Amino acid sequence: RQWCDVSCAKMVVPAGQTQLVVPEHAPSFVTIGVGVQNYTCDAATSTYKSIGAVAEMYDISCLLEHDLFDTIEEISYGLWFGANENITTADVGYTLGAVRPPVIGQHFFVKSDAPAGISPKWEFTLKGGEKRSVVVTGAGSVPSPHGKQNIPWLSLRGIEGDLAKQVFRTDTVGGVPPASCAAGSPPISVRYTSKY
């Protein structure tokens, strides 16, 4: 597994908003998540409601100085979305070829006391096999500047664990459910990619 210096990494956020503020300190990790946003149909509103997400997290720190960095989420989504339903997130990582970023961990949701009853969690395996995690709560949200077909960009604050104090979801591609659903519709999973 390669680990590259991220001390010079700079996060770019949309202008004219105050929900996502670039942190003053350098990030500890720069990753891309390849996974699904999960939804259930709310019979009262005939709209889909989030019930969490699951994603494989790839370390893209070694791509910071590479031309691919600015578009890796779009390239990964193209591979992920265009694939048949049997492809796995590992297949997407493998398909990235020579720049194949290593898996650093997973993102999923856990039961919590949050109003929705669930909270986002990340678990990473670090150098030497050390495992660390963080459970977060929302701190800010802005629509994706690249269109409403992409899930919002988020600022999240750590509430449990020692992996991170803040997590940002940016450069999102996909993940948005259909605008409406019929009562009794089964839960759905919508593919997405995002930098974290």
C-alpha cells in the first residue's frame, strides 16, 4: 500500500455559501468513495428517504499531483454506473489500472440516537494494520455545484472515534433517487462516487 503526503492538499468548496468552510489545517486523508446511497419509499410523501450508504474507500493521496485527481470521481462513476449489476466496487478500483488506488477502508451507517436513527461511520485500516474509525453528525450541506443529479456536498463533525474530527464529502457524482415513488415500493440503492 502506498501512502503519500497530503499536507499540501487544498479542498475547493463552492463560492457564496457558508455551510462548507475550508479547514485551516491540512487533511489527514484524501479518499474517494465508490458505493451506493440507500433509500426507502416514504408512503406519506411518495418520495424516497435516505436510509444510509455503503462505500468502499480508496486512498487517492498519491494522485494529488496527477492530472487524474480532478476527475477521478467522474471516471470512477463512469465505470461504476456503466457496469452491469454484478460488478463490485473492487472491480471499479481494479479497472482504474496503473493508478489503481488502494482500499483504505469502508463507509457505512450504524444505529444511533440521531433523529434518523442512524449515523455515518468510516473505518480505516492504517499503516501497520491499525484500525481507526469515526462516527459523524451533520455540520453543513450545500447542493452539488455540478447539478441536482448529484448528492449534496457535506461537512460532518466527528462525535465518536479517533479517525477524524471533520469529514467532508465533495465532488459528488450520482446517488440521487427518482423524484417520486409508489407506496410499497421496495428499497433502492443508487450508485455514487465522491471525494472525502
